[in-house]
Amino acid sequence: MSSTRYELRGHTAVITLDNPPINGLGLALRTGIIDSLDQALADPAVKAIVLTGTARAFSGGADVKEFGTPKAGMEPRLPVVISALENSPKPVVAAIAGVCMGGGLELALGAHFRVAKRDAQIALPEVKLGLIPGAGGTQRLPRLVGLEAAMNLIVSGAIVKAQQFEGTALFDALTDGDVVEAGVAFAEQAVAEGKPLKRARDLKVKDPQAEAWLQFARNTVAATAKGWPAPLKCVEAVALSASKSFDEGLRLERDIFLGLMATTESRALRHVFTAERAAAKIPDVADDTPLRTITKVGVIGAGTMGGGITMNFLNAGIPVVLLEMKQEALDRGIATIRKNYENSMKKGKLKAEQVEQRMALITPTLGYEGLADVDLVIEAVFEEMGVKEKVFRTLDEVCKPGAILASNTSYLNVDKIAQFTQRPQDVIGLHFFSPANVMRLLEVVRGKETAKDVLATSMALAKKIKKVAIVSGVCDGFIGNRMLARYGAAAQGLVNAGALPQQVDKALQSVYGLAMGPFRMGDLAGLDIGWATRKRKAAEAGVEMTPIVADKLCEAGRYGQKTGAGWYRYEAGKRDPIPDPVTEALITEYRAANGITPRKVSDDEIVERCIYALVNEGARILEEGIAARASDIDLVYLNGYGHPAQRGGPMLFADTVGLANVVRALKRFAAEPGADPSWQPAPLLAKLAAEGKTFN
Ligand code: NAI
């Protein structure tokens, strides 16, 4: 099966890459290019060669379907294909439209000339997978565009338009028209003029400031890379282009590339890449399930969440009917939305007319009549079953048949909510994360009776509003918050045992790489939420609540940042957490009252306890079928809880540590006197560990 098409236009052979959707450079395509090239070289009538793709993609780079399979390493490997183009005695012109990224751009760099659509998307995004370009990109690009421009592209992994490189040797011509025609015209002219072949490998990096510039780049990148290896390796590889011969540079680039392939950082980032593609698939819902049409949305509640949720739809051009109980709350909610947009405008991210266009999509209302014709309603009212009940009974009365009725509840039972309506098949949980206009995660909570097309429509809509949607079954807190409860308890346990909140936060931030440790996060989210939940649960269970330190803080009116103090104290108008002796005194008091003699807690223990608590609950969630796959759980933590992509999420972290090691640690924690039974290794985790397997 060939993945290229070959055609003659006059004396020019046009080789078209044909491996939909984005011309991933799999084995068949690589072989096809070599075969077509040989055909063109063997034909005396052919004077020049044009290599092109489709309007959508010249090539998006490596074929992800081949990742980790033997095919990925089979000859002809990409560097061989690129050299074959470069060594062609007949001129080779790459005609580039659409996506030209990673290995796709490296392939184009092997051509002698490049003609591109002005808006072609150019990138070397390997750094985002913890790698460097490994097929000559770090050696050829600086020879064509100079050190600085090459470094910027390679270190950032950013996507830029071809026109940004106008005037450099990267592109010989830019066009707004048909790129294949332009490529053929260029090739004919090159032949007519006898243009010498421009091989990137023969060029020299001419930069008298090279050393000074490289030192600057090393310092800047080191300061922002947070100790992850790939960005600095990008600098190192690009630097070789100025100091080594081309062949030596190419060899060293390969060594660096292979070294990075073996890092846990790259493994994690590649895991995230494939996880995002896997998450969109729901095992028992067909890809071609007919979708419901969503052209108008209702949002109930214009508070913290309702406002942010509304913005997602406005940003996508979808009108929203926003309902509140009182005019004052409605006005406040809308003013907050406007303020957020105006802040984006001040930062230059939005134009004034865009702000007005978006605001004009809101229809504010105090009455349910306005919801009669919406296709989807998302409820974001107070987190109380009684309030939700009233809302859903009313929605059932007023909404048109087929409208999707969604709840943004954080913890409540979506199946129970569905029963407040006569149409439980249309009810679903759409759990956004705060701030809802910023956070990428959306938990799509599938009730017992949720219809498949409601699920499929929600997933498609999530994509439209640029969310990473993860399907969760119904349980207390769904995937993310259910695991978070264990994590919070582990962090609290460490403080009880002898650590201070600032030590716990610092260890998780600096050792594991979290954006924010649990106590800072608690202060940001508001400690009163957990307090209310614990009170509710105690009341439901009919038991007296035994206050923990967090409850004591709340009893003292310390709800977190919003009251100026929580675990930390905050200076007026500032968000920097300042360790507070008042908190320390409450902790000491708690230890004394519970007969705890404080002990020294190491940073490693902090990471183990907090992350393994997540992992263990994650394993139970998998076992119960609440999550379909371990990688879905990882995505929840990466996109909703500030976990670093370079760790790949808690489940991949456990795989990296080795599940047997995780189980040993959990058994140790579970064996301590008075240990919470949840430390017992989950059966699935124990089984995988015993079989020497991994989650992912
Ligand atoms: P909030 O208190 O900021 O906003 C709730 C809004 O709903 C208020 O403006 C209130 O006036 C309005 N409201 C209450 N009852 C209503 C009714 N019957 N009809 C119309 N409007 C009504 O609360 P927040 O934080 O926005 O939470 C809303 C929901 O989102 C809750 O279910 C919560 O669990 C969930 N959630 C909250 C997150 C958070 O971080 N705050 C994160 C994810 C979900």
C-alpha cells in the first residue's frame, strides 16, 4: 500500500504525500517517498521534483499510531528519507500548505528549495513531548534562519505562520495561491536558470555573537524550565550547529534525542499526548452516534461557576440565557463577566468590539420562560439537593423535549437529580472547574440512564468550547474530587503527625512539581466548602462531628484568601501565603488534644503519602468502572488540579515508580497504629503490582 501519489507535470515529478488526516510519517509513507524519489531519479525525462501534501497538511510529523511499535524504527527511517532528498542530483522543491510540523518540517528541510502558503503552520513541537527534533531539525534550521530564530522555534515548540520567515533561506517563495502550481513553477525556473542546489547541510551558521547569544539562551531557558531536561537540551543541540560539522552535529543530535526518549519526562508527555486522543472515545458509544444540535444554551445561577460557564459559550459564539433568582445577583454576575472580558482587552487579547459581541450574546432573565427553546441547560445553583430538586422539576416543565438538562454539581448524585424529571435520559453532569472560563477540564458525568447521544453531544460540545472532557460515572465527588478527599486527608495527616502546612506545600511543589500545594489550594478555593461538606456528611450519618484542624480554622472565621486568612495569612490585596503562628498554635493544640507527639516528616514521605493516596483511590475508581482508563484519571489531574504534565498524572507517576513499590509503601502506611483503612492497597493495584503490570 503506497502512501504517495506520483504524477508528471511537464518535466517535473510531483510526489504527493497521501496519508490522511495529516500525513503522519509512518513506514508506508516513508517508503512511498523513497520509491517515488527513485522513480523520478531514474526517469531521464524528469528534471525536477516537487514534494507536496494536501491543503490541510504537508505533514504533521511522526505517525502517532506507530509510537512504541517496531514500525517506528524500521527503515527507511526519517533521517534516511531526508538525506535521500537532500542528496538528490535533481532539484527537490517542497510545496507546503497547512500543517508542517515536527518531522514534517524536518522533511521539508531536506528539500533544496521550499515554497509555502503564507499561512502554512510551521513548528518543531518536539519539546512539548520532552524531546528535541531528532531528524536534523536542530542542525538544518539554524543554517537557514540563524541561531536566534531557530532557537526560539525549537525551545518554545510554538506554531507560527510561514510568512514570519519571509526573507530567510527557509522559504524561497511564499504564495496565497495554489502551492503546487507555485512549486512546479519554481522548479521549472530553477531548472531553466540552472540554479545551484541549496543544501542546508552545506550552509554555515554565520553569527559573530553566537557564543554570547547562546549563553543568554542557556540562562533564560534554565530559569524557566523548572529543572525539566528537554528545553535545555534544545539549546545544547542548536548550539552544535554553530560549533560542529554538519555530520558531527547530526550524530550528536541523535544521541541527545535518544537520551531524552528514555527520560520519565518524555514518557510522561508522550503519555499525555496519546491520553488526550484516547479520552474522546467512550467504549460503548459509537463514534458516529448522531448528535443533538446545540445552538442556544441556558445557564442557571450567575455566581462563581455560572458566570465562568457562560463565558465558555459566549467565546464560542453560542448565545446564553442566564437565569438568576434576584436582579441584584444577575447584575453582579453579568458585571463580573464584563470585567473579565475587559481585563482580557487590557492585556490585548480581545478587541473592544469583540467584548461587545460576546456580551450581546447574553440574555439575562429572572424567569424560566426564557428557557423554553434552549437546547442545553447547565445548572450552577447552590450545592444543596433541595435547591437542585426545585430547579430540575421546573426545567422538566419548561424545557422543550430533547433539551439536555445538565448539573454542574461537584458531589451530589446525578442519578438522584435525574429522578426529579420525567426524562432522566436527558440528564447529565457537566462538572466544570474553577475558574470555569480558564480551566481545561470538564468531567462529563454519566448517569445510569443518560442517553448515549446526550453523552456524545456533550463530548462534542466540550471540544467546541476547548475543554478536555473526561467521562466519569456517578459517585461522591466523581473522579477528581473523590480522589482529592484522600489526598486532602493525607496532607492533613502529615500536619497532624509533625509537618507544617508550608512544608507540605513546598515538598509537593518543588519535588513533585505541583503548581500549588494542598494548603495553598485550600485557601484559594475556600475552606468553608469542605467544612460544610463534613458537617453535612456527619449529619447524614447521624454522628457528632469530631473537628479536624481545618474545622478549627473555619470556626475561627479563617476561610482562606477571601477572609484574609486560612492555613496562611494574606496581606490586604495580596495572594502570597504567609505562614501564620495562629495556625501553628491550632495544630499544636490539636496534637496535644489527640495525644500526638510530633515527629520529623521528610519531603519524600510527603510526596509518597499525598500522591499514593490519589493513586490508591484512582485504582478503586478504575476497578468500579467510574473511569474507563487510567489515562483518563491522569488527564483529570493534569487539567483540573494543576499537576505537571512532565509527571504524566498520578497514575503514570505510579507506573514510573513501579506499582510494587507503591504497594509496599501503602502497606507500611496501613500498618501504622490507628491508620485509616483507606491506606490498604486497592485490590486492582495489588493485583497489577503482583503481576508486574502497570496502569497505563
Ligand atoms: P455561588 O454561590 O457562587 O453561585 C450560585 C448562584 O446560584 C448564586 O448567584 C445564587 O444566587 C444562584 N442561585 C441559587 N439558587 C438559585 C435558583 N433556584 N435559581 C437561580 N439561581 C439560583 O456557587 P458556585 O461556586 O458557583 O457553585 C455553583 C455550583 O457549582 C454548585 O453546585 C457547586 O458545587 C458547583 N461547583 C463549584 C465549584 C467551585 O469551585 N466553586 C467547582 C465546580 C462545581
